[in-house]
Amino acid sequence: MASRNQNRPPRSPFTKKDGNDEVPLDKRRRIGAGRMVGPPLASRGRGRQAFSEVNSRQDVTATSDVGSGEGSECGTVEFTKEEVEALLNEKLKGKKLDPLKVKLDNAIDYIKRLKLCLKWFQQVEQNHVLEKEKLQSSIEAVEKKCTDTELEMKNKVEELNVIILDLRKTISSLEDRVAKEESDKLDAIECHRKEKEARVASEKLQASLSAQLEKTRQEKLAAEQKAASFEDMYKRGQEYNVSLQQYNGKLQKDNETISESLKRVEMEKLTIVENLSNLRCHNKALQDQLASFKASQDEVIKQKESLSNELRCLRVELQQVRDDRDRQVTQMQALTAEIVKYKEFTGKSCAELDNLTIKSNALEETCSSQREHIRTLQHQLTAANEKLKMADLSASETRTEFEEQKRTVCELQERLADAEFQLIEGEKLRKKLHNTILELKGNIRVFCRVRPLLPEDGVGTEATVIAYPTSTETLGRGIDLVQSGQRYPFTFDKVFSHEASQQDVFVEISQLVQSALDGYK
């Protein structure tokens, strides 16, 4: 009994038979890769353990703790929240009557478990500190990256602002240039208007000088000195008029030469267009010819294939006939050998001999017919070979013709490209010459078109109101109005009489329209 009681653990006053309290705390403890699981208690009725088991378990834990303390924790010990709370709330087992050694062992075990828990907490805290440092470093890296991106964005914004300022400067400079060009254009228009006024004033001055010249001629006897001076002025005016007429004639000659060159270019353009259309038609015809040659070549190839197939069939038939002939020859030889055997050894009846001779004759006839058939097949084979050779020759001829047609098509395409290039160059030259003609004539035109007089205009018996000057300088460009006995001359770039048609007006305006269509101002 005593030994049995000694093997039992001392009963603590706090020990109950409840299953939850009897489960040891080191059931969930893990040492190394596994858990430090104590031996499970028995059922409720058997809540006591042998003292040797308790001592062995305590010794194992003590040795493991000593080893771990010396080796600086060879394995990791993990605790759960429930285990920690149970460890803190745990009370030392044993009664007052228990021996001191048992109490000391329980206390040492409890202290070791507390040390393990503290070490685990320190390790967890150290891991938390390391994780916190890692998170802090990652936060600093992210903040640094954010600051770098902010600096890059600021630099990009500054660059964009600089680009915007440059664009604004360029826009302002372009606006200044546009304003300057507009002012230059207005100055040119004003200068042209002043030149026109000066020309009108010079014409008026010329008319007044001619009137004064007539007066000086009438007063020649009274004032010779004045007449001489007026004659000098008249000579100067005449020289100026002659120089102007020469310059006008030169301009007209240049205009005529340019118009002739323009007409020549247009004629060349028409000829090139005709040649281009002819080349296109010829190219189309050659393309059709090429397609027909291709079709004929395909037909020849098909005929060649059919002839080759027929030749193959004839060769097969010839081989079969030769095989039949050889077989029949062997049969005839066998029959003749049998006949000889029958004649030599047996001496059979003449009827059988006649039959055999008839058979041999029949076989000879079939052999001769087979020979004739073979001969005809050979003739057909030679004819087929000749046809095949002819087909090859025709195919080679069509191939050479096809290559020649292809070369001619390439040459025609090159000629077509050259003609198109010449046409483009001629069109450019025509545009340039036409624009030079219009620049010589001037960019601003003032035309006048005279309508016929109507009965309600009230002319009556007076002289003609409108007159056209016949001088070379103002021919087709001037008009004189007669009103109450006075003549008022006017000069324009072109004057259309009441007899002019819409075609004449269109011909004059079409040059400006053509220049605008060519892309000139």
C-alpha cells in the first residue's frame, strides 16, 4: 500500500476531477519542430499518475532546459495565449504534507516553464522589433521614392512651363511677323495706289503739255524763245513716250514669246497625253495577249500531260502484250516439246498430232497477230513521242514569246513612266510660265465692260458718247467719254466693248483662275 501511495502524485487541495484542469499545460508546447506534449491524463476516475512518471518527466524537462540553456535554445518554444494565461494562473501542486523535494521539483518545473515563456516573449518582442525596423525602412524607402517622384514631377512641371513660355514667345513673334506682313501689304497697296495716281497725273500732264504745245505752235511767231523751250519739253516728252512705247513693245514681245512657249508646252502636253493613252491601250492589248498566251501555254501543258498519260498507258499495254507473247511462246515451245516427246516415246495417234498441229498453228497465228499488235503499238508510241516533242517545242516557243512579251511590257511601262515624268515636268513648267506671265501683267486688274446704249438713255441726235482710242498704247485698254462737248479719257487693264461675249471675258479671267488653281496667289 505504501509503495502504491508513493507512486501516486501528491493531491493538491486545488486539484479537481474536472477534465479541463487535469490537462497539463505543456500539451500545446512545441520544442524544435514538434510540440512538448506531456503524457495525457487518464479519465476522470483515474486522475493520478505514477510518481516515477512525474519524476521522469521533470528530469527530462530539466535536462532539456539545461541543454537549451547551455546551447542557447537549440529549438524554438511557442506558447499560445491560453497557455500563457494558464501558466500565470497556475498554482503549485501539492499539499502541505507533501515532501519538500516534490514541492521543490514542482517549483523548479514551474520556474523553468516561466523562463521558457519569458524567452519566448523576448524572442517574439525581438521579432516584432526587427519587423518594426523592416517596416520603418520600407516606409522610409517609400517616402524617399515619393520625394524623388515629387522632385521629378516638379522638374517636369518646370520643363513644361519653360516649353509653354517658349511657345508663347514664338506665338507672339509669329503674331508680330503677321502684323508686320499685313502692314507691308497695306504699304504696298498704298504705294500701288500712289503710283496709279502718279500715272494718271502724268497722263493729265501729258495732255496739258500737248495742249500747251498746240498753243505754242499758234503763238510761235510771237514768242520763239518760249516755243523753243516748249519744243525742248515736247521733245523730252516724245522721247519719254518713245521709251515707254519701246518698253511696252518689249513687254508685249516677252508676253508673246511666253504665250508661244506656253502654247508649245500645251501642245507637247497634248501629244504626251495622246502617247500615254496609246501606250496604255498598247499595254492593255499586250496584257490581253499575255493572258491568251498563258491560256494557250496551260492548254499545251494539259495536252502534254494527257499525251504522257497515253504514252504511259501504251507502254503498259505493250509490256502486257510482250508478256503474253512470251507466255504463248513458252507454251508453244512446251507443246512442241510435248509433240517431240509424243513422237519419240509414245507414238500417239495422228488425230492427236493433228490437234496439236492445229493448236500450234493457232498459237503461231496468235503470235503473229500479237506481233502485228506490238508493231502497231510501237508505231503509236513513236507517234506519241513525236507529238510530245512537238508539244515541248510549242511550249518552249510560247515560253520565249511570253518572255519577249514580258520584256516589251516592261519597256512600255518604263516608257509610260518616262512619259508621265515628262508630263509632270511639262505641267510644272506650264504653271511656272503662266505665273510669270501673270506676274508681268500684275496681280491687281481693273477691267471695264461697256454695255450698249438703250433708247431710254436719251442720247438723241448727239454724237457718240463712248469712243475707243486706236493708239498702240491704249488699244484695248482705254475708253473716252464725251459729255457736253468735252472728252474724258480713262485707262484700264482691259476694256470689253458691248460686242464682247462672255467667252472673251472668261478667257481673260481664266488665266487668273488657272494661276489660283495651280497654287499661286
